[in-house]
Amino acid sequence: MDWRALHHAPWDRLDTRALSDIDAVCSALTRFRPDPILQVPATGAHASAVLVSLYVANDEPHVLLTRRSSTLSTHAGQIAFPGGRLEPGETSIQAALRETHEEIGVDARHAHVVAELTAHRTISSTSHIVPHVVRLPHAPAEFVINHEVDRVFSVALTELIRPDTFAQEHWVFPDREVVVPMFYLDDETVWGATARMLQDLLLLVLQK
């Protein structure tokens, strides 16, 4: 029904130096424990998981992202973490690791599992997504992408909090009002559930 831009960021008054240190980032995230109730899918929601892969590149912590294929039936062309729906008998972290290997060819089974973040619900695909953060020992040497992915790239955590990168909008619906975070990268825009997960990660580190 209405919207307006918000001219502030949730970390404007916070010390952001920890985002330049992979050890500080992982230490802060390791201490987090999500509310178990929020991690359980609601009735009718599809249990899903994504892998939030962190590693050092150019002496800074980076996070790995993908652009979903434009031919997919849901969230086509959007920026996302690799992941997907759980298969029968799978745990959430197992699904995130499997999907990451299938989508971009990264085998993170032996990566250090850092944390499980609060789950998010998507509206259009009714997915209940649990993010799992892992620390890779180094930047992946290569990617082998499947038909679900158009592109793989990374972004430094410090870039995500730049004033010319992060923005928020206040959206008004007939039944609710929400604040929508967005990350305007040089050649991609991150929004939706992925942007909310990134914001959660950044705030967990900065509000340690």
C-alpha cells in the first residue's frame, strides 16, 4: 500500500572492526543459539537449508553467494546461498552440505561448522530455511555449477555495511508493516530472505 526509504542502518553506532577478522566473526557466531521453536517449520512449510560459507580472500572475510538460474520456477534470478529442501531422513546441515556440492561443486563436509542461524520463511515458495554457517579453510579453487545456478561470487563482509551498499525500506501492507533490508553490490542486488540472513549474521557479529 505504501513504502518509504529509511536513511539509517542498524550498525550505524556499532564498532564494525570485527568484520575484518575471520576469527572474531566466527567466535561471535559460535556463541549464538537460535530459539528452538523458531527452527521448526510451520504446518505446510517446506523444510529447507542453506550453507553460508565464510573464508578469507584478500586478507578479509568473504561470504559465498550464487545467482539462481533465470529458468527456475521460484526465486528465478535472485541472489541466494546454495541450498534447498531436505530429503527424507536428512538433517538440516546434511541438506545444506549436499545441495552446496550439487549446485556449485564445493565439498564442505570437512569445513568447520560455525553456527546455525535463525530460520527464515519465504512467502512465494513457502520454504522454511535454516542457515548453517561454515568456515572454509581457503577460497574454493573452482566451481562446478549445475542448471540451478547462473553465477557464483563472493563479497567481503566489510563491503556489506558500506553506506552505498546497504539500504532499508519500510513497506506497508494491508495486514502488516515490515522493514526490508537490501544490499546493492556493484553488479547484483541482494534482497528477500538472503538479505535478511546476511543482516542477521552481521548484527550477531557486531552486537557480540
